[in-house]
Amino acid sequence: MTDIGYYETLYLTRPDLTDDELNKVQGRLKETISNHEGEIFKSQKWADRNLAYRIGKYNKGTYHILVYKSLRSAVSEIERNLRFFSGDVLRFMTVRIKEESALRERATSGTDAQEGGVQ
């Protein structure tokens, strides 16, 4: 049985995050996935939303979605890195998905993955 899996990580950043700050977060995620034999299928800004409850001093946040395949060990490393950026990343969640779902996301992502995120 292979240790490669397909994952989706949703993370929420503060709404006033600069492009440089976001690039640092996304660069670290890309590097982590690459170091764990991974491939990114989709990375994009998903939505700016009002939050159901205040997180720190923020009532709004920006959601980003990352769909990838990698070794299972990448998930804990990605989440460790997202905790490292705790001032910029307000919340995050990773779920394992089926290969078909990941491939469908890659097929439908088009240029969004290159424009709004890690590629």
C-alpha cells in the first residue's frame, strides 16, 4: 500500500494580508508539498467572507483552497507551517479526498491555480 494520498486544505487568512505576506505562506506550502513527493492540483483564493464569529480582531477573512497529492507526512508538516504563520493564517482544515475528486479539481481549475496561488 502506498503512502501517497490526496488532500484538500482550506485555510483562512486575515483580510488585510499583503501579497508579499501571502506569497510567503504559499511558498512554504509549495515547498513542503514538493519535499514530500507531492503535486499541487489546485491552489486559489476561494472567497472573502464575513466570519460567523470574531477571530482575534477580525470579523472578515479570506478563504484559500489547496488540493494536492503527497506523502501522508506532508499533512502534519503543512499544518505545522500554517501554525507558524498564526498571525496571518487564522484557521485551517485538511481532509483526505478521493483521487477522482482531486483529478476533477485539477481539470476544472484551469488558470485559477496559477493566478491565485501556489503552482
